[in-house]
Amino acid sequence: MRLHYLLFGATLILSPMLQAAEWWLSIQPVLSPERIKKAYAPLAEYLSRQTGETIRIKTHRNFLTYWASMQKMDGFDFVLDAAHFTDFRLQHMNYHLLARLPDTVSFSLVTRDDNLVFDTQELLLKKIATLAPPSVGALRMLQLFPDPMRQPRIVYARDSEDAAEKVIQGKAFAAMIPSALVSRYDRLNTVLTTAPLPHMGFSASPEVPQKLRLSVGQALLRASLTPAGQKMLNRLNLPPFMPAKASDYRGYARLLDIMPRFY
């Protein structure tokens, strides 16, 4: 009998530990791992407080490691990332779309203001800076040069700011960067702007319990209505999350079909 009570008492002590869970939120690597972790910590902290679970930021060195880890679902309990990845997971990995950011995202091909270009064919064999594939910028850039024998020389940048700086410093002739970034630089000339994509989507793995998925989704959609949520959005400089449906992203996974051209 004494052993029974000891075992029962041990179960009571250990049960909170057994129930505790840690979940990972992956962010596409548009910045260095250190900057991603710092920039998105307010989002992980907010969702942890709202759900009572522990949600941590998962970082990745570059888009190649991000793509490999995504396919293994390694650290991808929750994900905030671009349209083509969101569509891929919804179609092929049974993820659940919880919310999205409003508006759209486009990319611009830019040169330095003293290197005016009027035809993309003028860029053949010249250095173009972009994030590594399969980032949207890299895939959009490759769409402009579908012939593997007639392409520019790709210079991989740490992030979009680094890509822009490489152009200004003369380390690259051109760069493919988010259009929203162009206005920050006085010396950039826009050659063209790509068709827009939906802004980032927030999705959850099928392995995340439904109760937690609903709790996270509600926390995101109600963020702009509460002081804690407003503080989180302000710290991230993000607009309020909005409801989303799979059709918002349908078809954008086709961008990933370009991947083999990089190898």
C-alpha cells in the first residue's frame, strides 16, 4: 500500500512535466538567425502567453537548409513564411492555414543609378545579388532567365539589405530585392517589378493538436484588439493578421518547380 501511495504521489509531481510541451515556430530566413530570433521573439512570447504553451523561434542558416528541414518537418510545428512555401505545405503536407498578413509582396530588379538597364538581356553574365534559392527573390530572378545557357552570375547575399549594398558598393551589377526596400536607398534604379504574391501566411503542422491550433489562430486574429497583441504587432512592425483560406495561396507552389535549374 505504501508503494502504491508513493507511486501515486510521484505521478502527481511528474504529470505537469509530462504534459508540458515545447513547440517550434519557423520563420523563413530572410535575415540572419540572430536577427530572426531577436525580431520575432515578441511573436513567440505573445503566443506562449496566450496559449499557455512554450513556443520558441526556430532559425535556419539559409533557404537551402530551410527547404530541407521543411520537407522533414523538423522544427516546423508553426510556420510564418512566403506564399510558395505556404501553398506547398497546404497541398503536400496537410498543414492548416491559421491566418495571414494583409496585402501583397513584390520584388524589384535593381541596379545602381549610374548603371541604367532597359532590357534584362543586358544582364547576361553580370553579377546579380539575391538570397539563396528557393527564396522568392531567387526564383523570380530565374524566371527572367529561363535558359540555363543564358543567365547572369548569381551572387548569394546574407539578406536583402546585403544584396542592395552589394549593388551600391559595386560588388554586384544588380540585385533582386523586395520592392518595399527600394525606397530606403537613394542610389538604386528599378529595372522591373515582378507580379505580386500574397503576403506571408501562418500555418500549423497536422501534428499540432486541434485545440492548440485554434488557440494560436484566435490569438493571431484577435491580436489587434488587445493591448498585449497590439504591443506585439508594434514591436514587429506588422499590420494586424487577417483570416485566410487555402485559395489565397493556391498555385504559388509552382514557383518551386524552378528549383532544378539551380543545380
